[in-house]
Amino acid sequence: MKNYPESHRIHIVTFCLFVLAVSVSPISAFGAGENLIAKGEQARAKGKLVLAENFFTQAAAANPEGYRAMKALAEIKFELGKVKEANNLIDRLLALKVTGGRQVLIYLKDKTEPISGELVDETVVKMEISEESSSPYIKNQMLMPTEYYRIFLSNDGKVKLFPKSQVSIKYVGIPRIIRERVVELREKVKKKMIASAQAGKPVEMVVIKGGCFKMGSDQGSPLERPAHEVCVSSFTMDKYEVTQKDFQAKMDGNPSLFPGANLPADSVTWMEASEYCQKSGKRLPTEAEWEYAARGNTTSEFYWGEQIESGKANFCDRECALNVRSPEISDGFKNTAPIGSFSPNPFGLHDMAGNVSEWVFDSYHEGYYIISPKENPKGALLQISQKPGQGEPDSLFLAERSASRKVVRGGAWETTAFMLRPSSRKVFYPGYRIEGVGFRCAADVK
């Protein structure tokens, strides 16, 4: 040893002895896991993601039910682009019991039954005299740092210190606030999975032969009155609602609240829906086209008959968590359903009666149904504000973007069965994002 001052030599010897003591002393699996998590976080902060992944993997193996290691590993998997592995870890995390804090079970060396408590602090260190040691290099009565857990005991409501060398700890469940962060991570993971999925084949469209029908309903809500005769020319319409994989591929983003490649895009604004259709060489259907297509040449309350039937459409049923649900009916889905999950209507169109409500082109005006033209009506703004011979396509589109309110058609997973009727209408501002609203596109017959 170099000729250091005596005080320095004492510190160096003490440090070396401490390292030896730690290397030979028993460490609980929990403690080892926490040390590995700390090393993983350090590696992550330095940008060494693969090394961090290795540490987090070891930590998760040391404490398989511990949410901290699992969450850290899921995050690093996501950063490394291993989204499927991250998704599997997230599923395990969300399956854990939700707790109010860091609930743990404490296993003492001399006890068979664990003690229940809440981990308050895991970094407590006290300098204590070591009475004896398993190492021949450490003398008795040496002042050594001792690590403790500070735990709030459930049985007597007291806080107690437990030496890490004398106990092992097992997490119970996952704190609510941590679970919320995991749910947020799941949305990012699923959207990345959607991005990695191949966009679907060219969207199948159905040719709708034009005709006349009674639009609206005198027995429905005030928005549906009065019923009036309308005729539409032939057009084509998407067979399915626009999926998230197709929307995300074309729009380079996905606002949906319920991520899934084959789930309908939800929480889409009118402007985004219109832009998507334009990029696809299509347009949003007019309100008259939409209702005509939804009815499928039927005149009944619903396209399948006069009464609501189980398995016909996705609306707020027994699985739905909202207070408007119909508890006597089940459609099998709590939120949105993959496109094509229900039988098509007589025109061969899916989900025209539910899943997500759909934006249409038209602007809303409370008196429009009274003055609406019979032939191919296109909405209040165009019919009322535009003078014959005026208005270029671009300026008309900009006018529609700035319209105060837009019409939404059809029921959704979060609406009552009443909204599944083809005549039902809702009105929203074009910039609204609502988890029950999506869209499909239409086009003129060429």
C-alpha cells in the first residue's frame, strides 16, 4: 500500500472490508432485484439500452411478481422496438392486483408465515457494530454500514426497520398510479404495433344503386324531423369503417382511444376524416347518402326489423361500463369491435348501425330538413350560403372546414340502442374528438 496518511489508510481498509462483507453476505432476491433495477436505470440514462435490458431482465427473474422490474423491462423493450415482448409484459402487469401503495409481504428467516405491510423506504443505511462476521478478513466489533427496509406494518400500524440481510420481500399487486402509467404505455405499444403492421389491401367498396326514400323520422328525436322524401344518385361506399392500420398508414398518426389494427379509427375530427378520404381519392358521404345506405331499402325501425336484437350491432350493452347500457342484451364487446364482427345490412355494408358513429359531409342547420332539396342534398352550408355559379372546390372545402357544426350518423359502442336507427342524428363541432366517432368514405360512380 502506498504511503498514505494513517487516516486515509483506515478509510481505504474499511471500504475494502465493506465490499468483501457485501460479497459474502446473504442478499434477498428482492434486494438483488432492486440493485439490478438501479444498474439498469443507470445504463438507460447513459443510452446503453441493451445493457439496461439485461439488468432489467435479471431483476424481473429475481422477483417475478415485482411490478418495478417488469415495468422497467416493458419500457426498455418498447424503446428497443420489441413491441410484442413489451406488450406481453404489460399484459402481466395489468393482471396484477391493484393496491393503494407499495404493498409487500415480509418473510423473516425464523418465521414461516409472512408479515403484511407497505414498503416506505428501501434505502435506509445505519452504521452499526458488527458483532460477528462470516468473513475471516473482518474483525469483531467493526463499525459497518447496515442496509434496512423501512416498512409500515399492517397488523399494528407501526413503522419498523428490517435488516435486508435478515428478510426477503415480495411485492403484492401494483399501485393504482403505476397501473395508470402502464395503461398509457400500452396505448403507445399498441399504436407502434399498428404502425409495424402492413396496411390493408385496397379498401373494398360497395356500389350503391341510387333511389328515393323517406329520410328522417316523425317519431324520432327533434333532430330527425320532419320526415321528407329524398333521392340520391348512385355512389360507392366503403364496406367497412376506416381501420386504425389504414388511417395510421395514410395520416402518420392515430388519435384512437382504443388501439387496435383492425379496430375502427375513433376520436377522429371531421377535418381528419375529410382529409383521409381526400388522400384516398374519395370523400365523406353526404348525410342523405349515408342514411340511404344504412337503410338498405328497408323501412323498419332497424334494418333487420322493428326491435333491437342481440348480436346485430355493437352498442352500449351488458359489457358496456356506461350508465346508458342495456343490461339485458350482450353483443360481446365492451368498447369498439373489429370491423366485420357483425353481419352486413342488405346493401352489404358492415357496422352501419353501431361500433362507431360516423362523420358525414353535411353541416347542420336546424331548419334544413324543411327546405332540403329532394335531389342529392349536400348539407345546409352549401345549399343556403352558396349562390348559383359561385364557389370553387377549394374554397367550398375551406368553407366546410370552418362550418360551426357537423352531422354525425349512426349508433356507437357508447350509445343506446335507440341511436342504432338509420334516421338517428347527432351534431358536433368539427374539431371534437369523441371516442365513439369514426367514419367511412364514399365516392361518385365513375
